[in-house]
Amino acid sequence: MAQVPYETAYPQVEILPSSRNWWAKLKGTAPECIHTRDDCTWIAALLPDTLYLRGKRAPRRDPVRPEISLCRECLLDTILDELEGFSGRVVAFEPNPEIFTQFFFVATLDFEAAGVAPETASAIEQRLAQTVETCAECSRPGTWLWMSREQVASLDETDKIREERGEWFCSTHGARKLANAFERIAEANVFYMNLPYGEAGAYLWI
């Protein structure tokens, strides 16, 4: 599987030189943005094109962009344009800031292989099949369904996934809703985040 060079994949990110030296390469650690050299309380490992299926990496694009560790500002600068431009449908669950360590997208066709519980998968698919509503912020069709923690606290709450109204947004305002949620979280250490692929799916957290 071919890999995109870091400079091509993340042209706007200033990479910390020590995270790309011989010692870092020997350890096999991912490069980091320059802001992680300070006391960084918010960091995320971004693997844009990679899904994990039962613990094994499963690339969802070719070539794949490599893993990189980013502060919150660099993360949002890197992902927002792509999130806003995603043409598929998304159900996104707001993560619990006190316990989440991963925030990742799984397309419906990968639910079973990714280990999404059948009842949860069925409830999400039901919401994705709903008639398109208008974005809560503009007149565009809503393709993102945002489920707050107050509405759905756990993916085990399948009845709430089916029944809670949530908020529908266009891709632009859905991406910004996600960004706003991240900005409200004071500290985070996210071990894995990817970007949407396919025609429909969900952003889940653990």
C-alpha cells in the first residue's frame, strides 16, 4: 500500500523536528506538530485513511496518508475542509470528554467487521435512512445527524439512538458542530481518529 509523504499529506502542519529524527524513526513513533513540544493538554493521533477492523489496520484509500499527532488547533485546521466537503451521510455521537480515547468513523458496510453491535448498527442505519431534513443552521439538506451526550450517553442506548431527535446539519455546519464540541473539551489524549469515507456511516467514540 503506497503512502503519501508527510509534506504532501499535511502541508499546513509544522512538524516538530525531533519527532522525525533517527531516534523517533527507530522507535516507530509518529511525527508530531510543533506545538506538542510545549505542555500540550490536547493531542490526537490522526490516521485519516485507516480503519481498524478487529485490531488490524484496514486502509480505506490508496495511497494512504500517514499517522500524525496533532494539537487541537492543528487537528481542526487539517480536518475541517475534508469534513465539510464529505458528501455522504453521517450520524455523529458527541464524545464524553472525561473518558473518550478514540473518535473514529465507520461506514455502514464495515459495521459488522469493525465490531459494532448488531442492535447499535441497526439503530444507526435506521437514522441514516431517514428522509432528509433541512440543516438547523441554513437551508441546505441535512446530511449530518448530531447526537449530543444528553440525548445518547452510550452506544448501548439503542432505543434513544432510534427515538431522540438529534440535530440535522449540512456537511459544513455538521463539521463545525464537531469542531465546537472538541473546542469545549479542555484536555484530551485521543489515540485514534480517522476521516469519513464511503456513502454513509457514523462517528463513534470509546
